[in-house]
Amino acid sequence: MERSRVIDYYSRFDEWGRLDREPLEFIINMHYIRESLPATGLVLDNGAGPGKYAMELAKLGYRVTLSDLTPGSVDIAQQKAKELNLTQQFDGFHVLDATHLNGIADETYDASLMLGPLYHLQLEEERVATVRELHRVTKRGGIVFVAMQSRTRMGITSLQFPQQWKPHDHMEAIRSFVEKGTFDHSDQGRFTGAYYFNIQDINPFMEQHGFETVDLIGSSSLRAMLTDEQQQYWKERGENDELIQYMIEAAKDPSILGISSHLLYIGRKK
């Protein structure tokens, strides 16, 4: 995947706003991140975008280093930190490629987040380089949080909405995607080229590169199975908080990992 395509896309896309409009992914991820983080320490948010997670961690008192490939996203993150009076909690805002975290020393961080870069790395060697860099900069015994996308969910989405996910508007393309995991949108300006994992490959991939698996979470949980109208029913009953809590708990159920579009791998550096 050409880095310029990723930079162009995220220079125009409102990722902060996406997480506000579709909050369940953020809510679930933060629940399990907080559950697994050490009580204090240095945290790297690598591939942080505009810094939604980094700001939350800074509010919790962690010292945070933020990095992203897109200069505009790093600029937004710096501005958000100023607006929220959190600049003092940050050790730096860096424009870095996740495959080469130049300038970051070995075994620096008690915890490291990587909630985006693996979406866009279509080459196996680049995915390996990124995970090795994450391993390098995290302290021994440190915890990592890595976001991935589900190949099964993308296959289902393609079958449901073929005209929105061209070239997945015919079965040959969908079959090829299910085999390889790579996707390139035919429509100019839509989601960049991406890579989607088979659920059964995630833990072995991370373990092969020096991590012990703690958990694998379905960040989107059961949300894809509910229409907006169906979710509105529970809001009107005054039970939306109970619904969200149920989805948080269901996110750990292995049987729903495939239908969750976003996944959160939690691991510990050996």
C-alpha cells in the first residue's frame, strides 16, 4: 500500500468524528484497555490518528507519546491536547511510519497501542516489520493493544452491500478476497487499500513475533447485527446503557469475533 494514499485519505477523513458518531468501538476498546493497563507508566499510541485514545489515556494520568503517519492527524492531536489542557501529559507528537519507529528507543513503554496501522499494510513483510517495531519499543512484560479487521465480517458486508464495496460486486472478487485478505476500493476516494485477518490467524501471528496472547476482543461486538431502527427500540425503552453493557460483555465471546468488523488483540511482550 502506497503511504501517499493512506496520508491523502486520512488528511480528508474525520476519524475523531467517526468515533464520536459510532462510539461503541471506542467504548469497548477503552473498557478493555483500562482493564489491562498497568496502574501508571509510559504509553505509546502508535498510529494514533487525531489522538482520541491518547487523550483519554492522558486524562487518566499516563505519560503518552503519540505518533502517526499523517502529518495533519498529528497536528490535530496537538491541537486537541491544547484544547483539553493535556499537553503536559505528552512526551511528544511525531510523524512516523509504524514499520520504522525512528528515534524511539528500545524497551521504552510500559504499554503500546497500535489501533490502525495493520489495517493498511497489505504486504506480509510490512505487517511483520510493524509488529516487530511494536515489540522493540515495548518493555519486557509490557502490554500491547493492536487493532485488526475481520475478513469474515468484510465478506459478509460485501455480500450485503456489493455496490458500496466495489469490486466486491461479483462473486469471483469476493472469493479472491476471502482467500487473500486484501481489498482495494474501485471508487476513487473511498477507504484505502486494506488487509483483513482471518480470526484463527491473529493469535499465532502475534505470538510468532514475541507476544503472549492475553485476549482477543470484538471491538464492534454485535452492533453490525442491529439496524439503527432496532437499536432505537432499546433507547426508547430507556435501556440503552444496559444494551451497551451487554455488548461490552459479548465482545469477549469467541463466537462473535468473525462478525465484528474491528478487533482488539491484547498481548504481553515476552
